[in-house]
Amino acid sequence: MQSINPATGHLLAEIAEHTPEQVAALVARAHAAFPSWRERGFDARAAVLRRAAALLRERKERYGGLITAEMGKPISEAVAEVEKCAWNCEFYAEHAAGFLADEPVATSAAQSYIAYEPLGVILAVMPWNFPFWQVFRFAAPALMAGNTCLLKHASNVPQCALAIEEVLRDAGLPPGCFGTLLIPGSAVDGVINDKRVRAVTLTGSDITGEKVAAAAGRALKKTVLELGGSDPFIVLAGADVEAAALTAARARFQNTGQSCIAAKRFIVEEAIADAFEAAFAAAVRALRTGDPADPSTQVGAMARPDLLDDLERQVAASVQMGARVVTGGRRREGTGWFYEPTVLTAVTPEMPVFREETFGPVAAVIRARDAEHAIGLANDSDFGLGAALWCGDVARAQALARRIESGSVFINGMVASDPRLPFGGVKRSGYGRELSAAGIREFVNMMTIWVGPAAGTAPVQATVE
């Protein structure tokens, strides 16, 4: 596996892939570690997660620098990503016991309740764009629930994968409870088919989601899929246009636009479209593009050259169909994989920048006749991960939000993940949820325990399904 700096194109490291024998040994190790880890209890597991949080904060500059070097994220965002991982560890260390406490249910039994028990080895297939956060978003709740974990990370961030393993090991996680599989995507099916692996979680593209879901389905294993997004950012007449435009620039161009929940389609009511487009373009032109290791940089390099090529194709095809470039619209000359922050207007639904997920620094502005038309345009997508809705009337916005086909709707704000709130999508954005109580309950056995008979009743002689 090659680790390449996308800002320079320079090779950072080459790391040998695991052999099939090494993979088998790592799976066996995780399976063997499960019984003792589940028996440690919440307090002991929480101590490990709290120590991991402390180490993440102590090492945030080093790990942030590694993120920036491997995938081009601006350094200020990379350090913030490591901080967020620490928060997530602390959140589940504090709340996991409550989220998974036995739940009494009144029935005819003397006692009946729901117990939440860990499944065993969970395989995570994770992407490169948030190389620490995506992993800890899965690992913190899975480990606190008593599961053991295997990570197949994106092949272009192997050093980040090994650094995460380092953090957990140094935090006192017992051997085998978290292992990194240095394997290509073609080897994932074999791991899924191993009977010792009990469930799979994936964050990635919808195409990859299809493949992982199919493999897991054949093996009859639970999956959680957090896939792509073409998130709408709706601005209605009466909204604070200036605030919406400034937020739109952050919402689209964070992580150089390489985020599943970045706003991508800016659907603006006709009455305020001119004002929004002008303010939005001005905010985008003010963004500082350059070396992602420079703390002043706001837009860095794209992670891989093929992603840059695909974005260039989407823009060129859309312009040929009538979209207008207001700012940007070109790759930057010189070393590295840079694309100028771009705003396209006069976008219509048949264009690639509307119909496809654009994974880079390109914003598509679409005009809507009214609120009804705006909701229709927002829902005219194969995806449904996150949505933003800007409206001066909050009560009206709350009513409209329920009609948007999306895993979340943020009113008068920017879509973001938060450990306290469920995160996930609908349609081709996937299924299942991460974070909050919902996330930790995805990879447990929701077990019914019935104790009877109730006082004063005779034992049940026969049952009916």
C-alpha cells in the first residue's frame, strides 16, 4: 500500500499488505479476545476509552499532521477531527451503560426484560475522507458494547489506520480487541464470509455499499451502511440570506468538499436567488486555497487524482449542458491535486452536478419557484443523507422538514454529525444509524428474557407462535 501526499504527489510510505495467513490470524485473535472483553464490564471498558481520549488530545498535532499528509485535509480541520474523536470516546464511556441497560417490560411473566448483549467480531470498512473520525465513530460504541473490532481502512491512508491501532493499544485495550487488516477491497468478501465475523459496517460510496451488502446478505450478517450524499441546502424567501451564504461556503467546502454530508445542491427560492448567488460567490472567492499544512489554508488538495478527474468531468459536462461558472471551474496548475473552489449557477436537474454526488470543491446552485418546488427538487435525488433548510419562520420550517427525504434536517444551520444524535441516511445513502443510543444498539443482540410463571398463574402448557 502506498501513502502519497496529495498536495505534492510525493510518496510518504509503502506498507506491505497482509497475507491471507496474517488476515486469518487477526480474525482468530479478535474472536479469541471477545469472551474476556465482554466480561470486563462497562466500567473497565470505559477506562480504556477515556484513556484513548486523553491520548488523542495529547497527540492531536501529530495525528492531525498525519491526516493532512495522507489525504490533504487542511491542518486546522485535521486537528479538530482528532479532538472530535476524543469527544466521541468520552461520550460513549459515559453513556454506554445507560444506553444498554436492561429494559423491564410488563407482561404476564413474573419478570421480563430486554437485554443488550454484544455480537462478537465486527468488521468495519472505512473511507479516507475522515480517516480518524469515521473509525472512532464506529469503534467507540462497538467496543463499549463489548464487541471486538477489525478495521479495513481505505488503502490510501494506511498510516492513519495503524496510528488508530496505536492509540487504542496505548490506552490499554487488550490484544486482539482491535486489529487493522491491511488488505485491498477485493479481499473484503473473504473476511465477511468468515463465520467468526458477526456483522459489518461500511462508510463509503453507494456502489461499494451494494457490494458489501450483497456479500453480507449471502452470509446472513447484519450491516450498517453510511453511503454517499447529494445533500440539499434550501434557502427560502424570508431567510437571512447573508448568514445562509456564509454558512453555505463552510458547508460545501469543508474538507475540500470531500464529505458525504457536505451541502452540494443549493436550492434557492427565486425571489432571493440573485442576492444569495452574489453573497455565496463572494464568500467562496474569499476562501484561502493552498498548502493544507499551512494553518491559514481553508481548501486543500483533493485526496486522489482520479477524484479530481471525475470532478472535472462532472463540471465540464454540466457547463456544456448550460450551467454557468461564476467562480473557479478549473484544476490548479503545478504540483498536487488541487481544484479551484467553484460555484455553478443555472443548474438544472438533468446535469451531472445535480444528479450525481460531487465529491470535491464544487457547488451547484438551482433556482426554485417557491417552497413547494424547492422541496420537490431536494427530494429529486437518489440520495438522502442530510439536508439544511433556511427559513425565517421556524414553525413553517419544522413542518417542511418532515417532508424532506433525508436522515437529518438542520434548520438555519450547517449539517454536522454529533455523538448525541443519530446519524445515517435513506435511499441510496444507506441504512442503519451511527452515534447516540441508536448507534450503539446496532451491533448488539436485543435479547428477550422471560422469567415465569407469574405469581398465581399456572405454567404455560402450550405455545402458539
